[in-house]
Amino acid sequence: MNIHEYQAKDLLKAFGAPVGNGVVATTADEAVEKAKALNGDVLVVKAQIHAGGRGKGGGVKIVKTIQEMHAEADRMLGKPLITPQTGPKGRIVRSVFVAEGTAIDRELYLSLLVDRATGRIAFVASTEGGVNIEEVAAETPEKITTVDVDPASGLSGFHGRVIADALELKGDLAKQCGKLIKTLYTLFVEKDASLIEINPLVVTKDGQLECLDAKIGFEDNALFRHPDIEALRDIHEEDPAEVEASKHDLSYVKLDGNIGCMVNGAGLAMATMDIIKYYGAEPANFLDVGGGATTEKVTAAFKLILSDPNVKGVLVNIFGGIMRCDTIAEGIIAAAKETNIGVPLVVRLEGTNVERGKELLSQSGLDIIPADDLDDAAKKAVAAIGVA
Ligand code: GDP
Ligand code: MN
């Protein structure tokens, strides 16, 4: 789960990181009212969406008067902002962050992530901060320093020194850097983050480090431990079908193909997607209904698959272990009653209570194409949508 810049900055501040003052607003008038609490002649109006590259898309504006601030906030709010990371449709801006302007001497890059290659938390630092870090990584990777943290010995002064050195920070700035490194690491571990990215981390003209931008992502599977973090969730930033799926505790990822898949178990779901591709079609989704699904859950899963207009056929592939085949059959029948399936439906059931499941389906009067095994099921599903 990701959060907005203003939420990330609140969190950073709470942990003691250097963050400037700012206010968040959902209308231009509210922004003007709240900005009275801010100091300085220069303000920065920043569109709050989860994607980066806002500066390039016109979502970060430096303003010198309240009138200008009102106009920029008004221009951004309620409209889509297109950045290199949003795709062509952009994202609707629902709030703006108005920050006290900072006089910048240097823009640096600092992030903290889980390095899957080493299985450790790693810091990534570069003197080339600002808006083009992807280019730096591609063209001049030697300008990026990575240092990981051994979980057995933990964080030490060594990490702070390596990063200060990589960022060319000396004297008091190196000390500030050491402190920031500790703060970020503590936040990362305590809140089960998956990414903290400060780009840019700036050196101000008066010799202070400041986190000018902040992106924080959290490990979804650890959110149950952090209700304070979960409360920061903004469902507008997420795919509506995936939000619906998470309400029913279903693992659902929308894809671009046209065969909807309902499967139990992530491994079987991936095998099902592979075999659909093998026979020349594309899966419309990944969907794992899980081990202990109820009729209600299966019904919800079915509705979710059918809500995708690209779906031209559905393949149900269930291996009944903990999940019983008759439960799946009841779910399919219930979903068929509530929604008009309207597309070919191939069902392959195997395992616990398979005979009872097949019997329920055949007595249901539904137009189902039964399949004996995975291979047979995939072939029939592909044929049913007219690809093979
Ligand atoms: P992003 O484009 O979504 O990554 O948004 P950022 O918050 O990183 O802002 C983009 C750029 O705008 C930064 O790299 C800075 O150069 C500039 N910027 C943002 N805030 C300020 C500020 O307070 N003062 C000045 N002078 N520039 C700023
Ligand atoms: Mn940035």
C-alpha cells in the first residue's frame, strides 16, 4: 500500500526527520485559509497523487503570492494529472499540499528498500537527486551507491558514514545525515515499510538537510499490525476491482486478456494462466479464491470476473482439498442466479466432493462446458472464445 506525500511527511516528522512545514487542502479556498499558518514569501503547490514525476506533469508549482497559489490549486484540483508514471489517462488530483518554499543548494537522492537479491534492507544514495533518477540509474550507475544492513548486526554508524560520503556531505551535514539514516531505518522497520524514497533530499542554502519529497510504501501482509497506517489508505488511487476483491479477501489482479480465471491456490492459478497462453489465448485476470472459501466468496469472485467487459469466457479450475468442490458448485450456481453469465463457462473440478459438485452443476440447468483435466479445460476455454 502506498500513501500520499503529505502523509509520508507527517510520518517522517513524527519520527524526527527534517521536513518543512506544509498544509493539505481539497479546495483552493481551503488552501488559502490554511496557508495563513505558513511562513515565507515563496510557497510550493503540490498535487497529491500516488504517482511520481509530478513536477514534469505540471503538478509542482512555485508561487509568490496568495492569488497565484489559489489559481494553481484551482487549476490542479478535480482534474487528472498526467505524469510519466500515471499512464495516458492520468490520475485525478483530490488534494494539494502547500509547502513553505525551500532555498535549495543541492538535490540528492536517498531511498530505503528491501533488496530481493540479498534479502536485506538496503539504502540507495546518489548525489544526482531530483527528477531524473531513472536516467541516472540507466546511464551513470556508478553515481549510485547501495549499502545493505545485515539483520544480525543491525544498523551502525558505518552505514551513516558510507552514505554521507556517497552524498558528499561533510561536517555538520554528515552528522545530520547519520541521524536521518537512523530515523529512516527505524521508521522502515517499525512500520513494516517496503519503500521509503526521498527524492530530492536537499541541502538548503543555510546548510540543513531537508526531505523535500517523500514516497512511502508498506507491506500489505503486515498492515494488520498497523491500523494507523491502514487508515492512510486512499482507495481512489487503487484499481476498483482490486479494492472490491480485497474486501472479500480474494487475491485478484486484473490483466489484459479475455479468459476470466477462477482458481484456488496461487500455483494452480499461475499454471492455469500459463496453459491458457500455451493454447493461444490470454488470461483476463489472476484470481486465487484461497483455501477456505465460502459460497459468498465464490459468488463475489464470479461477479468480479464478469465485471470486466473484456471477459469473453470463464475457466473455473478447482482442486478440492480444504475447499470442497460442492461449495464451488454452489457458488457458481448462486452467482449465475444473481448475474447473467452470458459467456461460455468451462468448469474443471477435482478432489473432495467432486461427484457432488458435478451433480449440483449438471442439475442446475446452467449451460456449463465440463472438463476432465487442466489441459482439456484450457483447450475448451480457448475454443469457446473462438481463438483456437
Ligand atoms: P515529483 O516530480 O513528483 O518527484 O515531485 P517533487 O516533490 O520531487 O518536486 C519536483 C521538483 O520540484 C524537485 O526536484 C525540486 O526541484 C522542485 N521543488 C519541489 N519543492 C520545492 C521547493 O520547496 N523549493 C524549490 N526551490 N523547489 C522545489
Ligand atoms: Mn520527487
